[in-house]
Amino acid sequence: MAQKRQPRGRLPAGSRLPASARQRQLPSSTPLFMDTFIQNSGLGDILDKVRAGERLSIDDGRRLFESADILAVGYLANIVRERLNGNRAYFIYNQHINYSNVCTNLCKFCAFGKDRDSELAYEMSVEDVKDKVRQRLDEPITEIHMVGGIHPDLPYSYYLELLRGIKEVRPRVHIQAFTCVEIAHLAGLAGKGIGETLEELKEAGLGSIPGGGAEVFSPRIRKLTCEKKLPGVDWIKVSKIAHQHGLRTNATMLYGHIETIDERLEHLDALRRAQDETGGFLTFIPLSFHPKNTEMSEHSRTTGIDDLKNIAVARLFLDNFPHIKAYWVMIGPKLAQVALSFGADDLDGTVKEEVITHMAGAETDQAIGHKTLIRLIREAGRRPMERDTLYNVLQSF
Ligand code: SF4
């Protein structure tokens, strides 16, 4: 079993940053009018905490979510963003593959998962997936991101073969695959523990685990929207076991439907506590709810202010997460660009064929060019850094 890792940027409750880091939070050029501005917004005590590197409480988080002053919240988040990641903004050259949308969970907020009898249901054979990888062999893709539904029939061997097949076609690619919900399902299929299953998946080529399936951990929300899904406590357990087995994972939160501010904060708090224990999370990705074609289509899309606030509050609250992602597919490239000044330091990547959010009515493109990503980042005043899955910098621009 792997040793506990000390996460980058981790700040246990009540702790303070080293003096050198504290100095960086408040450059001498910081205009005094910003102090007055933050004081006037009623968040002056939070500014003091942020500068001192003190952990924010749930009550602080609630006040940030409830603040009408998005610029003040963003300013605070930017202090932490620049302390942890300077002027860097990361992206990756990646390809998404969704091997099947057949799913027994049929979550009400999901437009992707389909009953096996639905005319929109599909599943790819291992050869189909290998073909998808082959079709892009001429592109400098470093990561395959692969998730699917909870399929009632596919055997455990299929998933191992998927990983091996991708590695056969593209041996050096990093495979980030199978949410914690899928991992728990695979362990059930294998009749093995989570740890043993993860070891077998690693052996077959799994490199890390994406952050999906977290939704909102609250049992109330899960009962109302995704009753059959792995409970939130078990999602966290799977993540922690993955960390103990040396796999880095991400975390998400699906916001903008029926969750309350307190339920968002309970979700973030559970992630922060888990990260204190293992340090294995790399990135937090707030996911804005897309209602079209779901059973919750009576809801409206999230607003730009709520999108920015979720990113900013996450950056402030999750002091032990190294990275916060503005997923351009969900909030659009233009708002993602703005989010780079509201706490985010990552835009995800080229994506190449996003399906899940587009089945729920996303109006963004299904892929974005390398040059476009660089331009978006540069124009936001940040330094573009092309990374691999584990945030090793491959090129800077
Ligand atoms: S969110 Fe995941 S588990 Fe739920 S229906 Fe969609 S694919 Fe299935």
C-alpha cells in the first residue's frame, strides 16, 4: 500500500502559511482601494483569513456564496489561485471516449445514460474503441479520458480488455478512466475488493481516475435525483482507496439543480476532509447542470455568476486541492477564460468529441483546438502550460 502523501497546497485547520508564501499573497502593488472594496463588500474578515492562510469555515463559505459582490469573491479567490499556481493556466491534449451509454442507474439529471432498450443506447466493442484511438494517432494526444454508464451485461473482462486495447494502440498514453461509481460496479462484477480491482485495472493500463459520479453527496439530493447511484460516502471511500493504491483522482460537484448552498458546502467539506487524510486529489471540477433532455428539464441553465461563484468558492474553500478546473465544455470557452481570474488555473483540454454534456444540450463545440486554448489563456493574461494528466508541464507558451 502506498504511503500517505502530503498534498501540495495542503493547509490543516488553523495552520498558517510560511512567511515567504504569505508575502506572495499580498504584493506591494496591491492597491489599497481593493482593501476598501473588500471591506465594503462585508468580506473583510475573510480577506484577513485568506491573507493569513487560515482555513475558511462553512459559515465563511456560505457568506461567499450568498455575497452579491462577485468581483470581491473573485478577488479573494484569485489571491489563493496565484499563491498556489502563480500566473500559470494549464491545459491538456486529450481525447474523450464514452464506450457505452447503457446505464441501470438512470439518474434524473443525466441525458447520457439510457436504458438498454432505448433507441439511443449504444455500446462500443473493444475494437471500436481501439479504432477511435487509431483515428487520432497523428495527433499529440497524451491522455484518453474514458467513462461510461453502469452497464447491466458487460463482463469485467471487457473493461480490462478496453484498457489493454488502448495501450496496445497507443502505448504511452495516460488512461484516465472509470469514475468511482464505475470502479465500485467493476469490483462488484469481479467479486473482489476495491483495492484488488484497482490493482488489476492498473496492471491493464489505468493511470488515474476522473472525478465524475460525485454529483452532490447529500443523501437528500441522491434520493431525489439518483437513488440507485453509489452513495456519496462510498464515492469518497473508493477515492481514498484509489489514493492508497497510488492512483491520483479528481473530484466534481454537479451544481445548479435542487441543491442548497449548505449542501454544496457539505460536499466541499467532505472533499476537503478526505484530502486532508490522503492528499490524492489533483483537481476539483465544478460541473454546471445542463437540464435539456433530462428528467429535470424544467430547471433553467446555471447563470454566469453562479458558474464563477462555484469556481471561486471552491478555490477558497478547498485549500488543499492543488487545482481548480473551469471545464470549458460546460461553461463555454469565454466564461472559462474569465474564470482564470476567479480561482481557476486549468481549462481541461482539446477534449475531441465530448458526448455527455452535448446530449444534455451543451451549445459549445465538441472539441477545441490547441491554438485556441493557447489564445484563450494568453488573452486572459495567464501563461499557457500544456500539461500531462499529472500536471507535469510538457510545453509552455
Ligand atoms: S450520470 Fe452516470 S450513472 Fe447516472 S445515468 Fe448518467 S451515466 Fe448513468
